[in-house]
Amino acid sequence: MKKLIICSIVLFSFAFAKAQQNNGWTLQECIQQAIDKNISIKNGELDKEVAVVEKRDALGNFLPSLNLSARRTVSQGFQFNPVSGFQNNKRTNLSGGASSGVTIFDGLRSFRQYKRANLSAEAADYRLQNLIDNTAVNVANTFLNVLFNRENLQVLLKQHEVTNSQIKQTQNLVEAGSLPRGDLLEIQATYESENQQIITAQNSLTISKLNLAQLLMIEDYENFDVAEVDYSVPVTTILDNEVDQVVNNALDTRSEIKIAEINKKLSTQDLLIARSGYSPTVTGFLNYNTNAQEDTDLAIIDQLYLLDGISYGISLNVPVFNGFSTRNQVDRAKINLERANIAEQQAKLDLEALVYRAYTDAEGSKVAYASALKTLEARRTAFEYSQERYNVGLLNAFDFEQSRQQVVSAANQVIQSKYQYIFNLKVLELYFGIPVNELRL
């Protein structure tokens, strides 16, 4: 059942059509509602926006800096004048300037930081998609529980109607003397047992609806319901492909592998960035300054023009010794790169195991579904024969009830094997590389 639930993610597409509330929620609508409301997905979208800002930061490293400055200074104090003695002097100075700097060479650090920022943005996209996929899996899991509990309740209700009819028929046979009273009591006991099963099934259905509504953040629990969906076994040729071909397609398309590959590339860039610390840094600068003084005969504008100055040049910074800081950063980056290599290999091994298991499950569920259909047909034939014998008093109520329960069990087995076969086929198609919105039942 767990495998069946996990595989159910492949049943939705991203082409949504708004259904009427009285028809219930479809799986597609539930998934979209959860995606719109899920807090983790909202955080993932914010992480994606942060990655865009980090790209701008990395791009800004290539651009020159420009800063403007201005200052007005007032100085006041007593000074001794041989002619007039002590007097209070007040001076007001104005100064301003502009400075600009640009990195000419930094060991390709800026280039590699920009490349890393692009990879980080790509990784944020994949992480967001993973959050969406996980949310869809949870919704499909809960949605499937609702459908399963609803169908189980419907089977029990139909069986209950049959049992009620059988009570009336048995009562007539008992009154006619064809069957003992014990047979009637046996069927009546079965009827009461089915009442208990129906109550349990109703509670399970209510709880599963409540869980789904909470997952979708819907407050109107009482009026919430899902649309009835009847899936049939699709016609597909996915099992005509060799398992190795499915594995190769999965390795080329699955997001798990893409994320592992990007993490490896990020670790590679981190190593290159750390090694750039060994390289010298060359920067260029340009400074402009001017000043003026108030309370003079020369106009301030003229002073600013006459008293300005400019300086420019190139500076070279060569790292010689920094307490092994750069070396330690390089060593840590090498370790992280090796970890990324191992993680990538493990991701591929895990995916291969999942594909092989999905392929085996699909083949096995195909055989199981065909076998369940044959079993149901045989059980129905046997039940018809038992009913004929029971109606003429040649079969007791216990044996008749056993035959009827075998039919119910066979019918339930057909339903379970059918759903599992469908979901195994769809998850195999997903691994094969078929996009989610192109999967068809």
C-alpha cells in the first residue's frame, strides 16, 4: 500500500480545470491548492529570490566602485595678534571628492564566484521543484486514502444490502422448514458484524477527509469532499523496454541526479575560489579632491576649481603568509568536493535500485492483476453454485457465508491489484522520462 501511495504522484498533471464545489475536489485541484498554501514551498520561492540577488552580487564584482564625499568644517578660537592683541578667529572650510576603484585581476575569483552564483540559482530551482514534488506526494497519499476508504465503504454497503436480502430469504426458508433456525441466526450475526465494519469504515473515511483538508489548509471541514475518480488500467508499452534502458533514461532526466551533479559543480567552484587566494590581486584607483574656504576674497567656485587635485594608480597585493588560512580553505574545499563525488555516486546507485524495483513491481503487479481477475471469476461461479444449493436447503448458512466472503475478498483483491498495477506503470513511465503533465491513464 505504501508503494502504491508513493506512485500516485504520477497521476496528476499541471493543466488544471476548476471543478464545481458540489462535485468535489479533484486530485489536480488538491495538489495545486497545497502548492499555493504550503509554507515550505513559499520558503523555497524566497530562497530562489535570494539566489537571484546573489547573482547580482557576483556580477557587481566586475563593476568599478564610485564614492562621493563632501565636508564642511568650522574652526573657531582665540589667536594673538601683535597689533590688536587677542582676537577671536572663525574659519569655514569646504572640501569634496570622488573616488573610484576597480579590480583588474584577482586570480579569477570574481569570475568563479559569478559562475558559482549561476549554479546556486539553478540548484535553488531544483530544490523548489523537489519541495513541490514532495508536497504533491503527500497530497496524493492522503487523496488516495480518501478514495480507498470511500470505495471500501461502498463495497461494505453493497454487501450489507445483499446480507439484508439474504436474511429475508433465509427467514422464508426457515418458516417453510427448509432450513434450521440456526442458519437464520448465523446470517443475522453476520449482518450485525457488517454494521460494525461500516461504522469503522465511515470513521476512516471521515478522518482521511479531515487529514486532506488540513493538508490543503481548508477550514470548512464539514463541506469538504473529493470527487469520485475511477481509474482503469491504461494501455501502455512501457514494459516493452528493457530495464537498462529505463535506468539510463532515469539517470539522464531525474532531478535527484541533477541536484547531485550541481552540488558537485558547486564544490568544484568552491575549490577554484579557494585556490585563487594564492594569486596576487591587482586593483586600479582614481581619486579627485578639492577644497575651498569661506570669508575670502576669492569666490568659492573659483577656489574649488583652482584648489582641486587628482590621483590615480595601480596597487599590487601579493599574499605571502596568512597563517595557513588559504591552504586550510583549499584543503576543506577538496574534502567537500570528495564528499560531493560520493554523494553523486550514491544518488545514482539509489536511483538505479529504485528503477529496478519499480520495473520488477510493475511486472509482478501485472501478473497479480491478471491472476486476481481469474480468481474473482472463479469465486463468482462457485458462489452462484453455492447459492443454488443454499436455496434448496443443500448447504448450511456457515458454508454459504464462507463462499460469499470469498467473493468479497476476491473483489477487494482485484481492486487493490488494479490500483497497484496502474501506479507501478505510471511511476515506471516517470522514471523512463515521460513528463508528469504528459502521463495518461
